[in-house]
Amino acid sequence: MDHCLADSPPIALDVARGVTRMFARQQLFAVCEVPLPNHRRADLMGIDAKGKLVIVEIKVSRADLMGDAKWRDYLDYCDRFYWAVTPDLAPICDGAAFLPEVAGLIVADRYDAALSREASDLKLAPARRKAETLRFARRAARRIAADLDPSLGEAF
């Protein structure tokens, strides 16, 4: 968990934990804070049993949710995009600015999460999917290796 939302408020880690639990039941496994080639960083990125990539943007305050202008930059790197929010923020995500016809919605706390709205299938191009799947797998493996030997870290 060293990489999981280290600079975020504790409630963001709670939401990440709830989402991770829900995803695991669906055989979808995610890691926190995944850098993307466009210099953005996904709060959670996961892969399901069919190889579809999912990005989750976690928001735990109204100001952060309303002020986020970068989230559309994630859409080119996933098959499905979700907002993950606390229950009090869920109604805001139904607004047109949050593209409810594209973006899914997950309501979460530290114990679990519930899918409030399914995300549209964005269908990554095959070359992009291959590149992002490889990048995702290598990052996850590197993090596991660094757990065994911290000197490996993110530098490799």
C-alpha cells in the first residue's frame, strides 16, 4: 500500500479499499496511483478477466470533484472509466459535466462499494490495449518485487 494515494486524505484510501473489494468479487484487480503516458496518474487502474482496462478516479470532497478538469485525459487509456465517491458526492456525478453516459459511478466506503451506474465500453484500440496492458503488468510486478527488495523501488 506504499503507493496507494499517499498524498490523499485518509478517506480516499478508505474509498480505494472499498472499490478494490468490490472489484475483487468481480475478478477485476486494481493497483493504486498508476502513471499514464500522458503524464496523468490514475488513482486506481485495474484489469478484468477479459483483459479490459478500468480506470477509477476517486473523489472525496466536493471542491476536488467540481474542480477536476483533467479526468477526461484518462479516457484514452481505459475501456471503462468510473468515478468512485463517498455517498454524499454521488448525486453530483449525475450532472452533465461528469458524462454519465460514459463514466460509471461507484459509491464506496472503507468496507465495501456499490456500483451505482455502469460505465460505457470505450473500446481501446488493439495497439493501445497491448501497450497499456503490458505497462500495467510490469508496474504491478515491479511493485511486488519492491516489496521483497525495497532497493528496486520505482527507479527500474
